Amino acid sequence: MVTLKDYENGETAWCPGCGNFGILQAVKKALVKVGLEPYQVLMVSGIGQAAKLPHYMKCNLFNGLHGRTLPVATGAKIVNPKLTVIAVSGDGDSYSEGGNHFMHAIRRNIDVTYLVHDNQIYGLTKGQASATSAEGFVTKTTPMGAFSKPLNPIALAISQGISFVGRGFSGDIEHLSTLIAEAIENRGFSLVDILQPCVIFNHVNTYQWYRKRIYKLDSSYDPKDRNAAFQKAQEWGERIPIGKIYTQDRLTYIEHDPEIESNPIIEQKHSLNNFNKILEDFKI
Amino acid sequence: MNMSIDISFKIGGEAGQGLQTIGYILAKSLARGGLYVFTNQDNESRIRGGHNFYQIRISDNKVENLTEEIHVIIALDEKTIIEHKDELVRNGVIIFDGEKISVKKYDENLLNVPFERLAKEKSGSTKMANSVAIGAAISLVGYDHSFLESVLKDEFGSKGAEISDKNIQASRAGFNFVSENGIGEFPYRVKKIGDSQDFIFLNGNEAVASAALLSGCKFVSAYPMSPSTSIQQFFASKMKDYGVVFEQAEDEISAINMIIGASFAGARSMTATSGGGFSLMVEGLSLAGMTETPIVIVICERPGPATGFPTRTEQGELEFAIYAGHGEFPRAVFAPGNVEQAFYLTSKAFNLAEKYQIPVIILSDQYLADSYFTTERFDISSIKVDRGEFFTESQVKKLGEYKRHLITESGISPRLFPGQKLGLVVTDSDEHTEDGHITELADVKINNVNKRFRKLELLKKNIGTPFVYGSKDADTLLIGWGSTYGALKEATKILNDQGSNVKMLHLSEIWPFPVEAVRNELKIPDKSISVESNSTGQMAHLIRAETGIEINKKILRFDGRPLTPQYILREFRKGR
């Protein structure tokens, strides 16, 4: 039986009090909950403080470029569908630099879990506005306050027909780990947008700010109701819902081509004989 | 010299008139009689209208390039006559449909064949006018109609017997019309010279794509871009039969990152693009270098900068391919000169990529990508798949816990694919420790840089010697690389036949640069000429950078059109 201990690994380079600690704990708990061993898990991360997360646990890891987690995760999952593939990064990586890949991962419905640490600010580059910064938010690059409207990743995901989307809070590890476990177990592309304070650069969206506002969706809420989900996705300000916001059954990328699963590329033994006929296309 | 055949056809018209189909069918009919065929198309970047042409050269000797001397023009519009009549050799003929297009008076031999009327009479529709035109051309050169018949059967058979029969009747009508109403004795004759079964007929992109499949490439991700798209489509068309996967990415950034993910997870992977798409991939190229992930990238060059001439040819990205990417890391760059080189070098690219865990670039261009060649059947049995060193059960004792970037003497760290109990596979685009985790230690960085570049030293030993042709003790050296191989070879031959003393040096395995081999050939630097399809002489730059030898003379073409022997000879003589 896999335990939390199997996932423990070394020290972190995060700031004391960072929301990332809670998320790391929740990820490890979720993996134990779903009963996966570290060798069965491939984490793909980008660049930013969030993207360092997989270094601080035990798993396979491809820590790639800023914004490019999803294409790497997609390529790996296609050739080895047995891997549990989790992409993890921050709001800058996921919603700005990687915005296009995010949209197309939803369309492709590749069976990858996407964890986005959403602290509405750039931490590693020391305090610039992000795609989810509130209007009027003052940062070093928006000294007169951010003008652009914040991106609503949850509404965007629902509108494009995502298979699973939830919102978690780094300050509630138990709730978050359950949500991540559900996302991993969901067949198809799953987004968990994780609200996370940045204790150094974001002095608005603090632990206290969140704790005053967030509430958990309970069993009276039906995450299969698309219209209700859209409404929940718009709720922001005085009350912020967390939990599983929307889910639907959709054929996954792997399921649409059963060959990929029944004859996975990684297990194919290449034999020239099988390919003899290729040149027949060119015979005169 | 015995009677030899060397005849070129040019078929011209608007986009959408089916030039490619006529050209392909005519070319294949000629190839079926054992003749060597080379074809190239010249297309504008549009779907309908404009002026396009398809050129076919046939010979009883191997032909690997275009010539500017045309014997038969099939004109589907008057513009074709206006644009190309001056390319006709003496006694050359222009075939056209005088009932469809009214033309002015020309001095050239015009052969009026009512393509549309004959098509309508035979098939009830003008749709098969193009088959009439091919039949007419076949008759003009005195070739056997049966080869055309069998090709039409193959090409249209899938659409039903009726369609292929009607096309055959239409082509026969064109054939008979010219036999009966011909222009008398046409001096350029074509006849069957042998059996075609030992030969294949394919273009540069098909050579690359088929070699990739045969070499065990299982995953291709790419974004459509001329002139690389047919590589993507060929691979995609084989998904069902061979269990490989093609995924059309949302952009080239995604494409290269997807193949990096697939390769990291264990699959031989490739992408194909043109210069603009490669520009977007450059960050990923550097990622492959840092994470030591083997990938193959095919760049089919087209004229730049920016969108340039999207459907034409240029060799403008040699230096870009060699130097692209932030930071320093080893890579290999190949630039095949014909379909055989495209085939065998693609196969070699995959082996070197995996053996040394590096990105390998195949630098092709529109001219090679879209040109069809007849060539001897490739020797499939010579393809060996070498996936390099792996971490195995037996090494656990010796090496301990798996370290993806283990420092070794060779610089090569044994690979392991994620998902196995044998170990965790960790890599990072940040500088990393042997076990793949992020680090900022100075000595680790130095060790890693040295480790990665030790692989380059081994890689160098795998680079083949450049191709040399012509006079042994020449007083002039023509230097070329990539797709200009055929034109350069023919120009060298013509010059030597006319009494010059010329040698040709052609590079297809360009990086790591074969310094010693090139230096040995450059005994007469002030009599050496770099012949390239670009405006700055990028190979000349590279030779100077790598050998210290300066090549001042250059023959350059950068109008988007392929280098021909005639172009090289004209420029060569200007310099005399």
C-alpha cells in the first residue's frame, strides 16, 4: 500500500507561508488516495514557483518551458496511456504563455490533470500582473492599476466543453486533495484552478481574504448542470465557490482511437517486415 | 555518344486546372517505360487562377534536376505560351486547344488539339480534356499509349471502371488526333528502354516520411505549413495501418513540445515545418538540447524573410538551423541532395538523435520536397534501428538509483522511460543535477556543459565525407549543399565535357561540420565558388568559420526559383 512517505522528497525553495506548501501536501495526499505509486505518475511542469512543485516530491518529472506543460503532457500521454499524467504550473504559465495550449487541450480532451496555482500575480519575476489579476490591481507593471479584465478560466473551460473543472483553495488541504483525486480519476482533461495566496507580492488576496469569502459546494449542487455551472463560474467577490464546478462525460482522445490504448506506442516492437509495404506506394 | 533521350515537358495553366494530376500521370507513364523521370512544380500561393506550371524531364540516364530547355509545352492557357515559348528548343512544339483559347500568331510550332471537343465526344463531358492533352503529348513524342492507359487505370480505378475507361478513351482520342493530324516528323522521340519494376517514383517529402516510418518513428506532431505539409499528410495516412500517431498541433510551439513529451515517454518522434514554423520551435529546440531528449525536425525551406514566397524555394536557413536556440548544445544538421539522400539521412537522423540524445535537423526545401524522382528501389534491409544506451535491471547494482543525466565518460547517460519500477525519470529545463533536479551549483553547470559537448565529439565521428565529383586535379571547385546537388553535378559535367577542369564538392551531412574533409578539398580557395540558393552565401560563411578558409566567389540564386545547370553556367561564364 502506497503511503505519503513514498512521496516525500527533500527541501523546497519556496517562501515561508507560501500557498504552494498546502498544494504540495494536497497533491501527495490525492495520489495516495487514488492508490498510485510514484513510478506510475508523470508530472509535467513549466516555469514559475508553482512549477517547482514536482521537484519536492517523488515522481517522474519533465520540468519543461514556461507555458508549454500541456503539449509535453499530451505527447507523453498519447504514447504511453498507462501513465497518470499531471501538469502543474501557475496562472502566468497556464493562462498567459500557455493560453492557446489550454484551449486546445480542452478540445482534445486528453486524459491529463491540469493543476493551476492561481495567485493572481507573478511571483518568481517579483510582482507583475497576471491574466487573473483583478481590474485595478496595482503591480510593478500596472502602476495605475490593471486595465485588462481578468480571465475567467472556469467559465472559459465550461464554455469549451471541458470534461472536468473544479476550484480549490490551498488553505484547505483536505478539500483540495479530494478535488485533485477526483480530477485524476476523471476520464478526460481536468482542470483544478487552485486559489493560492502569494504572501510576498499579493497583499489583497490573502488567506484571510479568501477565508472570509470561500464556501464549499455541497451535495445540493449538480455539477452536470451546465447552466448552473456557468453561474457558479461567475461568482466572485463577496462569495467564492470551491469544489467540483462542472463535469461531463466525453469521449477522451485515447478512447476515440482504441488502437492507442490496446496497442500503445511505447509497447510496439518495431519490425521492418511490418513496414515493407510502405515503398509500394511509390512503385511505378 | 549513343543516341540518348533527354526531353522536357512543361504543362502550364491556372491553379485549379489539374496541372498536378496531368503532370503526375504523364510523368508516371514515361517512368513505366523504364525511363528516368524528374518533375517539379511551380505554383503560386493561391487555390484558383494565376499561372502555374509542372515540368517533367525524362532521360535514359539518371536525371536529378530541372533544365531550362523545353521540348514540349502543353498550354492550358495563352499565358503559358507567352511566358514559356522562349524556353522551347529548336523544333519544339506547343500543344494547345485552339477551340478553347484564342491565341495570337506565334513563330513557334503550335499544335492545335481540340482537348475539350474530343473529351466531350468520347466521354460526354469536357472534364476529361486533360487526358486528351496527355494522349496528344504521348503521341507527339512517339511513345507507346499502353503505358498511359495502365497509369490512368491505376489512378482513376478507385473511382470506378467507367471513369477510368472514359479517361482512357479521351487520351486515346488525343493520341489518335495527333497521329492523324500531326506536324510531321517531331525530332524528339521517346521509347521504352526497360522494365520499371526495380524503380520507384517519389518526391523528397515522401522519401523523408517513408524513411521515418521504416526507421521506427511512431509519433509526429506538426502544424500545416507549405512545403512540409505532405510529410504530415503521408504520416497521417499511415495511422490506421501501422498504429502510429499523427497529431495536428495548435501551433508549432505545441508541435515540438508534443514530440519532446512523446520522445521522453519512449517514442521515436518527429515534426516537420518550414522556416517560419521552425522560428516558433526554436525555444523547444533548446529544451531538447538541455533535457537531452532525442527529436528529429524536418525544415522544408522556402524563401523568406517572414512569409516570403510561400510556395517557392530557397536555401536561406542553413545558418539558422545550425545556430538556432538559446544557449549552447550539440545537434546534427543534414541537408539531403536527392531522394536517396533524403531517405537514408532521415534514417540516420533518428539513430543519431537517440544514440546521442540530441535534436537532429533535416534541412530540405521546396525544390526537393515537391520534386519527383525515379530512383532505384531503396534497400530497406540496410535500415538499422539503434535506439542507444538504456538503463537495465543489471545496471541497478553498478549504477545504483537511476539518474537520467548521469555523468559518464562518453557524455551519454543511459535512458529509461517513465512508468517503470526500475526508477524515476526526472529531467529539467533548468540546469540540473545528475538525477534531473533543479540546481544552481556552478560546478554542476560546468560538468553538464562538458558532458553534453563530449557527445558532440562522438557525433563528429558519424559524419560522412562530402561527395566529390568531376576532374581530380581540377583548377576550379564548385561547392554546394542540399537540394542543388543535381544541378551542380550536371553543370560540372557540362563544363568538363566542354574542356574545363572542374570539380564539385557537395555537403549533405553539414553539422557537426566535416572540417578536415572540407579543408582537404579546398586546396584552391581563390578558384573555389560557392553555389547556393540564397543571397549571402551561407555555406561560404560556414566554411570560413569552421576552416578559416575564405571563399570569395559565389554563384547565388535568390529569386525563389530552383538553381539549374544553365543558371550556374551563365553565372560561371560571367566571372571569366
